Amino acid sequence: MSETNPAQPNDTPAGSGVPTAAAKRRFGGTPAQILGALKFYKVLAYATGTMLLLLCIELIVRYGFHSVLMAGGTNSVTGASHGFGFVGSDGVVTGGVNVSTLVLIVHGWMYVVYLIADFRLWSLMRWQFGRLVLIALGGVVPFLSFIVEGRIHKEVLAEVAANPKAGKRY
């Protein structure tokens, strides 16, 4: 989706054959920077979306079945060692790693990095603020990151291809 300002003419000055400077699309970086930011955003969108789905499953197991996923530890009632699996959230297994809590932590930090990738792409493309909010929602609404990523990817490639001279020159 191309952003045009209706107050700016999209035609050429009389007889010059060159578009006016006000009608040109400008990016916040070079095409190589934009494509690099797009690749970073794509990787983080898929990783964050996957972690969000794991988080949803973890929350269903935790609050729906009152269980957590544990790796290692010892059963405090029987004294037997615990391998890997679901246990009641009543604290029967001591020690070990609570994989359910690990999913929560990893998703939280991954979402922070996802927001950085969103902001970088948004600032290089010089989009409106609402677009940043929509992209950021992809990390908190299940499946939305996959849908938004596909649309943003196509749009960025189309805008960069349509405006080859819109990038900054360094």
C-alpha cells in the first residue's frame, strides 16, 4: 500500500516530464537496509508467532488441566526422580526445570526483540504510526504475526521495487 498525500500533486510540472520533488516516495534508509530489516522482521515474526502458540498451549495446560511441564527434579512424596513430563501444579516435584515458565520467559524476551524489528522496519519505510501498532499486535494475537508478516513482506518488496531511487544515499 503506497502512502500518497492528496495535497501533493502526483503529476509533473508543465512540460518538464519530471515528477515534482514533493510527490516522490522517500525511505529512511537504503534499499539494502530495508531488505535487511525486512529479513530480520520476518524471522522474528515467525519465531514470536510460534512462541505465542506454545504460550497459548502452556496456559491451557496450566489453567485448564492444573499441570506444568517439568524436566528433571525429584518427586517429594515418593523420592523417585522425575524425567520429562507433565506434573500437577501443586508442587509435588522439586528441583528440575519448569519448562512452562521457560516458555513464558522466552516469549516475553522474544516479543521485545520483535518490537525492535518492527520499529526498525517501520522507521525505514516511514509509515504512519498506526501501521506500527498493527505490526506490534502480531506478537500478542495468536496467528496474526503470520498473516501480518505475509502482507508486510509483499508490500515492502513492492514499494522498494516501485521506488528504486527513494532510499537515502550515503
